[in-house]
Amino acid sequence: MAVSGSDFPGSLTNAALPPPRTRIFKIIVIGDSGVGKTCLTYRFCAGRFPDKTEATIGVDFRERLVEIDGEKIKIQLWDTAGQERFRKSMVQHYYRNVHAVVFVYDLTNAASFRSLPAWIEECKQHSLGTEVPRILVGNKCDLQDSVQVGTDVAQQFADSHSMPLFETSAKDPNSQGGGNHRDSDHVEAIFMTVAHKLKSQKPLVLSQPPESSVSLSMGKDVGGDASRSWGCGSC
Amino acid sequence: CTVWLYRLAVSSRCSVSLYRLSLLSGCSVSLDPVDIQALRRAAATRGGLLNNEMRRKVWPKLLNINVFDLPHRPGRNGREKHTDFQQVVLDVKRSMKRFPKGMPAAERDALQEQLIDIILEVLKRNSQLHYYQGYHDVAVTLLLVVGERMAMAMLEKLSNHHLRDFMDTTMDSTKHILNYLMPILEQVDAELHDFMTRAEVGTIFALSWLITWFGHVLSEFKHTLRLYDFFLASHPLMPIYLAATIVLHREQEVKQTECDMAMVHHLLAHIPEDLPFELLIGRAQGLFDCFPPPLLAKQAALQSRNSLSISSFQAFQLSTLHQRPDSVLQPGDDGELWRQGNRIVKVAVWGLSATLGAAVFAVAQTAMDWGPEAFLQLF
């Protein structure tokens, strides 16, 4: 259950020695039940695919220390329950101080794609709008035969919300290690992209722009820029 | 008061277990009326109900279920029309860990289908109840011990009492129940309470403990069963008291962690495999006796909210007082059915036992610790 490989490397040392403090990027992962949120976060933090995943009750939390441009950064992933009743009254606590949002849908399940506007709205209610880096992940692209959400439709949706789109698979057909490098690297790439984005954008997030009109247009610019420059991988 | 009760729980366990063994050897179940108080004590004190044979006898009595009047096996027609069908199937199919390792896939598949059936049937019969993720963890625990029809009867009873608050349309009542956790900690260890308050950790780390009676987080099924003995015999808030004892038990670890929401949440959410459950159960009971729910609610100025689980508990307990023993309950054809069903369950459980030899050995050994006479009385 615990993601042992990723359990807080060096957290005690950090507590003992004050500065330089490791920066923490908090990323919340949301989407319908069964789309693979736990798989994705586990894959990124533990470096391997989980044997089996179960329903997430409430929220679960995973962490990994990465190095970006010589700076050590902690990436905290908050894996949330998909069932609506949990997010309505339970999960709000965890939306606080979030730096980025990863929306996940299952591209073999059209309903999970149709729920995305509700999830986006949910984030807005917790003040996580376009000023916060957000990305869209279509999971389970290994199941090519049962795809229900085409890349073009998803791309259109992502564009309209100024988000980059990734299509990936958190499933490893060859269980451990070796195997399918392309997909494995992709999960890695998704979260690292967000981390890079946050690192470059951090001052923006910290110092909130005063005028709302400016912040809106800037949000759009940032988003538009993001979807161009982040690229849209598909596997 | 707490310390005194802790000591009492620890020092008296030998005599209590001997007493319990004599109760379990049959007399409490066959008295007329059934000695429900004795059964509750047996289920809650050290060792619990010992084995699944006992559980099949005692669990129904703890919930006032007539074993000769069980609901019929649910039909599969139209089950996919239920609004929660997709969610239930999704959760049940993913719950492979709940089934014993080594169980043949076909057997597990059949049990998973039964699990979907009983959950949907209970929901269908009780439109006031709403499915939550984790409900399937409760259902599977019952199913693996008592079989399909009895599991359905027990699940229905629990859903209308102990689990009732979790099954509202929203989780607001569940949040209210979770709010009892911090006041208990405050009473026992103010320093720990302050630390957790400063970390703003909240109480969601204990959510799955509460709503699945720890079934979702424990990997050893024997521990889950032991806790179910305790909770079936206790007040609906008892899982919160046990949650508090677990946090208190890990007090040192918690205080040494960085005072940060994520860190503390992560530490607490992952339960160590080797918790001394018997000790913790004794302590939870001690805490409950020292700080009963009304006292906590008053001291902590918990917002008053109508909890259906709590408000219906007294009536529920009263209803269990006048149960007739099975021998008087006039076993008719239905009784035969239950016994047959029971036999099938037994075969299944012995099948599991073969693969889980170590668990059986552990139970036998625990019984042996109390002396061979007691052991012989049992089997």
C-alpha cells in the first residue's frame, strides 16, 4: 500500500538543517473513479507499476524528490477519490495551496471524459483557475481497440481550456523494469513537464497579479503558450 | 482514569479470556433468551471470537438476526439498472486483495459476483441508503465469513444502524463522526493534539478506517476479523475510539515528523502491519468508558447534529436482548437451507484455511496459550 521507494527521502535532515529548504510542488490529481489516478501517481513516485490498485478512499499522498536544473525539488502528488460524494465534502481540505492540477480521464470510457467540465468547475470553486498550471491526461492508451475518446476531440477540449494534452498508459505490459520504455517514460515526462513549468513560473504563482483583468489575459497567454510549447504527446 | 483502565484491561485479560471461552463453548448462544451481554463481552475482550465457526454462530446474534429467516438469494435480473451498478462493479473487481492468496480465480470470481449481488440488493431494498467506496470492504468481510444470504442480512442491518451515517446522500454526517477524533486525543495527550492541530492534518487519514472498519487498510484478514468482532459488539462510534488509540500508540513517531499536513497525513494513513491489536482494543474500550460520546460532544462543543447511527443505537441494543436460541427458533425448510449454506461456507473456509495454514495455526496456538482444557472445550 505504501509507496516505499518514495517515502520522504531526507525529510528529517531537512527538518534538522533549516536553509536551504527544498521547495515543494504540490500537484493534485483528479478525475472520475477508475480512470487510473492511483496507477499514474504510483508509477511516477515509486518508479514502477503497482501490482493491483484499489479504490482510493479520501485522499492518498505520494512524493518524490527530483532535481531540476541543479535544484532539488519535492514533487507531492495528491491522489484523490473519484466518487463524487467524497470530493463534495471531504477533499476540499486538500485543494489548499495546490500549485498544479492534473485532470485524468480514461480514453476507453467516454463518461469519464464528459465529466471533465465538472472537475474543472470544481477546481475553479477552489480558486484553481487558469492561473494555475493544469494539464489533461488521457489514460489507458494501451487499449487501442476500445478507445471511445478520439485524440482530436480531446485535443479540441484541451485547447479550449488552455491545457496541454497527454495520452498515456500507466499500465506496464511487461510488469517490471525493461519492458515498454515509451509508455513508462511518458508518465515520467508528464509530471516532469508540470514540475518544469512550475519551476519557471513559480514567482508568478507566488506574487498574484493585482488587477483581475490583467490576470485573466495573462492566464490565457500563459495557458496558450503552454499548450504550444509543452507539446502534446500521444503514444 | 484512562491509565487505570488501560492497566485493568491488561491485567485482567487472563481471567476474562477463560470466562469468555466458557461462554463461547455454547451456553450463551443456547440460553433462552440468548445471553447477549455475555456474547458482546466475549467479542470485545482479548482474543475475540477466535475462529470463523464461532463467528458464524455469534455475529448474527450480535445483530439480532434470526438465522432461520434470512432474505432470499438476490436475483441478477436488472441489477445493472441500479444507479450505483457501475461504481460497485468497479470497486468489487478491484478488490482482489481482500480475497485469500491462492484462492482459485474461478472461486474468487464467483464470490465477487455474489458481492455485487448482495450490495445492490441491500441498496435496492433500502432506497434511503447510498453506496460509498469502502462499503464493498465491509461486505466482503461478511461474505467471506458467513456466506451470501447471512452476509446480506448482516449488511442490511449494519447499513441501517452502525454504518447508517456513511450512507446519506452526502458525507456530511461522516465528517461529523470524524470530528470526535480530535477531542479524544485532546483529553489524553494535549501535546499531540496541539501538534496535529498545528500541522492542520485534518481527519481524512482516518476516513477509510471509520467507514470500512479498517477492512480497507489491513492486509492481514485475521486482524480485520478481530476488529469486526469488537465493532459488531460495540457502539457505532467505537471505530473512532480505536482510531484514537492507534494515533496515541504512534505518538512518538507523529511528534518526530515534520509538522506539516502532508507528512503527518502520510505517516498516519499508512497503518503499520504489526500493531498490537488486542492491547489497542482494550485501550479503545477504556477510552470509550472514560470519555463516552455525550461527554466528548459536550466538552468539545461539537456541533449537535442528528446522527442516525448514534440515535438508533439504544433501540438497536434493546432489540437484541430478547433473542431466542436457534433450537427454539423452530428450524423449518429455511433452517435447512441456512445449514446447507453454512456447510458450503465451511468447505470454502477450510479451503482457504489450507492455503492460510499459518493463520489457523495462529488461532490454535492462541487458544493453546490459555490451556488445553479451554482449547478442548472449543473444538
